[in-house]
Amino acid sequence: MENSNHIQCNYIFQGDCLDLSRQIPDGYVSMILTDPPYGISYRNNFSSQKHSVLEGDGGIDYERMAEESYRILKDNSHAYFFTRFDCYPYHYKCLEKAGFTIKNCMVIEKGAVGGIGDLKGSFANNSEWLIFCQKGRRTFNRTCLLENKNKEGTQFHHGRKPSAKYKTRFNACWFGEEYPKATYHPIWQKKHEIYHPTIKNAEFLSWLIQISSLPGELVFDGFMGTGSTALAAIQTGREYLGAEIDPDYYRIIQKRLHDKI
Ligand SMILES: C[S@@+](CC[C@H](N)C(=O)[O-])C[C@H]1O[C@@H](n2cnc3c(N)ncnc32)[C@H](O)[C@@H]1O
């Protein structure tokens, strides 16, 4: 790719994200929103479409990924890393060791409940987990994403001025009608013929982008999959940069960004 003095924006590298990030100067990106492989062998069989085993499912060097993420992120910026309950302690440790301040574990409702695992002896996984980190400190943007219940503002405590019409404080758990879902329903994948076992909903990602970055800023995702983060960045007027190692998924990204779906 480009030399380190000139990193192209709105660009997705087909290859290992660590090869890309090595070329990115310190503090270059304004936000990280990424969904690394969890080191599991994940193959499901929905929509009668077999997904290939994901690249990296044998495990990525998470510690190094965390260090590089911290290095390329601008001071006073936000980073979100998708995780899963059983990998969470390790991911948390690596991100903390890399220097991040870990603020929350977000829990977001999925668009459909998966049918894998011990169907009769475990609870259905109906959520996605995200580790929300800061490098330094950045406050959330004021957005129009969620209205307060009382449209003119909510009276939190007796005698206090009503808050603004739009929420400025979000819950860490996003469930129910008012929030976008973390993933698509299988019918969506079938309709658009975009198949990936861990695809995320671009609208949901666009909410995080609007909360944590400004128009024109650069959002980084080293594990693009089908390009959901790039699409969300485009839809919200941000720039994107990232990588995808699998040539088949890389082709889907090109199609998805072209068709804007
Ligand atoms: C969990 S999926 C991301 C899915 C994505 N959020 C979406 O909405 O489509 C992780 C992706 O990382 C890719 N991957 C695995 N190891 C990688 C590496 N070292 N560098 C870049 N991409 C990698 C996999 O091929 C996979 O598509």
C-alpha cells in the first residue's frame, strides 16, 4: 500500500490488518470500531448458505492488535471492540494493558437469535457485546438519535430544569424498539445475497459513529468483513480505513460499497 507519509483514506487493504497498521502513523485515526475474530471455529448453516470458516478463527494476536490500535488512535478518542462473554476477560486485559481506559461493556440486541451451540442446555445468545474504550477522554456528541420520552424533555429530578429533547446519555444496553439491532435478520442477508457469519448492522454502527466522531473524521476497522463499518462511515459523512484478509469477503465489500446496502 501507500507509504507511511501518505496513507490513503476511504481505502480498504486486502490483507492482514497488522501489515496495514504498521504503515499508519501514531494518532492518525479518530475512532476505532472493529470486530476481530474471536478465535473460535465458527461455521453455521443458515439460509442454506454455508459460510466458510472465518480467517483468524484459529486466533489472532489480540495483544498486538490492541497495542497497534492504541498507537494509531488519536488522543482523546473512542474505540469499540466487539467481543463475546467467554473471550471478554482476555480481550479486556489486552486492551487495558495496551493503555486504553475501559469505560463500559455494551450489550446490544441481535436482529435474530442464532441457532448454534447446545440448543437444549444453554441460553440463546440474543446479544452482541462491545468493549467501549477511551484513549484520553472524549465526551459524547450531542445527537438527534434518541428522543427523550417526553418530547419536550424529561424532568429527571423534581425542581430541575427539563433535559434536552434528545438524549445525551445513552444506556450501555440497547434493547427494544427505539434502538437499531446489532445484526441483520437472516432474511436481510438472503434478500441482498450478502452472507457473512458475523455481519453487523450498518445502521447500528452508524449510531456509534455519530456518538463518537465528527463528520469528516477517520474511522478505522482492521477486520472489515463485509464492510459494514465503511458503509456506516460513508452514510454518516466520515472517512474510513481498514483491512479484510479474505478475498471473497473483500469482493463483497466492493459490491456493498458500490450498491450502498
Ligand atoms: C468478525 S468478522 C467482521 C464482520 C464485520 N463486522 C461485518 O459486519 O461484516 C472478522 C473479519 O476479519 C477478517 N480477518 C481475520 N483475520 C484478519 C486479519 N489478520 N486482518 C484482516 N482481516 C482479518 C475475517 O476474514 C473476517 O471477515
